[in-house]
Amino acid sequence: MKLDNNLDPQDWDELADYLANFTAEEVRELASSLKSEVWKQVPDSIKQSLFSESLPLIETDLDSVVDQYRSGIRPYRNGNTHPRFFGWVQGTGTVPALMADIAVSTMNSNCGGRDHGAIYIERLVVNWCKQIFSFPQQAGGVLTSGTSASTHLALQVAIFSKLGLDYKKSGFFGVNKPLRCYTSVEGHSSIIKAIQTNGIGSDNLIVIGTNDNNQILLDDLELQIKNDLLQGFIPFMVITTAGTVNTGAFDNFNEIRKLCDAYDCWMHIDGAFGAWLKLADSPYSSLTDGIQLADSLAFDFHKLMYVQYECGGLICRDGAFQQQVFSIRPNYLATHGKALAGGDPWFCDFGLELSRSFRALKVWFTFKTYGLQKLGFAVTKNCRLTALLADLINHSDNFELMNLPVSTIVTFKLKNESDINRNNEVCEQIVTKLQLSGEAVFSLTRVRGFRVIRAAIVNHRTEDKDIKFIVGRLNQLAEEFLNI
């Protein structure tokens, strides 16, 4: 199919049929891929051909471009759509959100601001999230690319909440002693990046140990804050976690709120996937007790709400202050009347981006289609499958648990293997073998000095049979590699 010189088709009906066929083939391929390899390596020949393609100066028939995509790109998918993808924490995508992505691309809305339909859907989604997490009506919010971006924004709001908005102009150079931020050893690496790139410096991110439940040690946190105050530092923020990346643990939000109030610190919760346990059945939902007390909450829709990448969110308890931190309106962006340039407030006033995609439509389609009850059931199922995996590992002759899972993450190592190097080598061999064979994807992490296998069950397609199959393979491979 060729497109004419103004970049559009000559026949829109022909294009509609073409896109319908294209989409149908993509859906069939997705369905087929769920029963094939989880992941397969990109051949060196294809890597080289993709990297060395010459700059396209003249047009190519669209059919040829599609053929190249289907032969050289599509077969080598990330794998996170597959029911036996347990690596890292990556969501699956939903059918309603797939449809929304098509609509988003067709509308091509800029959701930085102005007065159009997409803006009202994002406002609605933000309000829904405020209701889900029991934040006050005056809270503000914005959809982001993910929790890493949301944490970066929350950090900026926290800084100016502590120092005052005048520092937007003068910068932090006049602050005599550094600001201090606190998190646990279980905190996500994106916190370090946010601290570094916001000019605080990772030397001023104070990492606190955890208890046997992998929760931040409250007494140690308070002692550190007191010592920092005595030395003239400025404690300004505690970043706590709903669902830690290594073990899925939840901090004690009610007690951390008391500490933050006592020492005038901003309380931020990294709830990338764990915040959504709010929708799960008991006892999992109780892990989120106190989440509504945070000054800011970051979360992802593309994890345990299963929508397509990328889609995250941030809620700040004081929406007016969040807007003051980020709002800059030059003359060419000034609002006026009831025309397109109206529609205050604009979402660019609540974050860094002026050019923003219509992310909210994926959430709207997904929430409206399934309802929170069904989505909560899916979250509960993931938690229960994690418990099943842990139970099977616990009764295995070859592996032992490194943490008793409380949510959707479990880690394990070789059973009774005290030789760290031997354990690390075999665990890595097992994970690599499963990935290369296309049978499953696990990731690796480090717990108590050991390199361990880590499973994150955040896939709505995973079933009991997938867990039982893969535990069988884990045991077979352990015996195989240990007997070499």
C-alpha cells in the first residue's frame, strides 16, 4: 500500500480495511504467542541488519515495512505477555487497553492541557484513583510514564514543601546544610536516580535497614533523623514502599506517618505494583492500611492493573501546592475564555511534560470494561499463585525460600547450599537455561549475600498449571546442573 505525497492515503476506506486486517493479524499472533516460547533471542544477523540499515531517504511501500516488522521484530518480543513470564515486574496488557491504544493513536491528543475530551478523561481517572486510595478531594494528580517518573516529581514537590517556593528561582545553593531523604535497603533504584538528578546527591539518601518482614526499621529511622538534625542537616522526606522490588514487602505506613509528622518530613509511598493490593481480597488488601496517609503516592497501571505500557500515576495530597511547584505559563500558553485554550487547570501544571500522550484512555477502557471487582480478583489470583509457588518451592528437595511472600514476589536459592559461589553459578545457569529454551522467564537478585532466583507473579494469564509445570522444570534443572 502506498501513501500519497501529503502523507495521507488517497482512499481512507481502503486504509480502514488495511488497518483492520493488520490489527486482526496482530491479535492472532498475540494469541499464538501465548502458547509458544516465552522469549527467544534475537539472532546476530537480525541485530546487525537492524543496526546497519541505511537512512531511508526515499519511500518504501507500506507492505514491505510491515513484512520487515513481522519477520525481524515481532518474533522477538519481550515475553511479558506470556503466562510463564515471571521476570522483574512487568504487566501483560488488556484487550480494552489494546483498543484504547488504537484510539489514542488515531486521536493523537496532546494532554498537556487545553479544553478537549481527553483532558476530562484524565481528570476522571485521577479522581477515581483518589477514591480508590482514599485521598482527599483537594489532592492533585497526574498520569506519568511510570513510578520512576512519578517519584521524581514527588521529590520535587517535597523539596519545595520543605524549603519554600522561593527556591524555585534561587536554587538550593543557599541551603547551608544538605537536605536528607530516607528510604530502606529495599527501596527501588529509581529513588537513587531521582535524588541524584534533583541535585540532592545520593550521599544524602540515607538507607535504613529492615526487620525480618523486610520493613524499614522505625527506631533506626527515627534515630537517624535525630542525629541528622543535631548535625544541622535538613530531613525533608521519607520514601516508603508498598511492595518492595526484592521481596514484595509493605512498610508500616501508619507508624511512618507519625514519624513524618513529628519531624516535619514529607511521606512518599512507592506503590509501583503494591498499591493495587488495595483492590485485592483479605488478607492482601490489609497490607495497604495507611496508604491514604501519604503526602504523595506513586503507582503503575502497567503492572498490576495490566494495561499496556506505559502508564503510571502520581497523587499529591496538596494538589494546589503541586500545581504551584510546576506551573509556568508563558504568554503563548496563556488560557483565554471558553475556546480551546481554556480548560484550566492544565496537566502540564502538575508535572514536567507539556507534550503528553492520552494515557488515561487505556485506564478508562480497562476500568470501565472490567470493573474494579474483576480487576481486584485478578490481583488476588496473582497473590495466591505466588503463595502456591512458594509452597511448592518450600516442599522441594532442591530449593529453599529466601522470603515468605506477602504479595506477588518470591525469592529462592539452592537448598542447604552454603557455598555462595556454587549457589550463584547454578541459579544463574537455571535462569539462563529457562530463558534460552523459551520455557519461562525468571530474574535474579541478591538476598543476604546470595544470588537468588526471583519470581514476580503479576500476569493475569498465569494459572496453577503454569506454576506447577515450572516448579517441575526448576527441580529437573537443579538436579541436572548440580550433577555436572
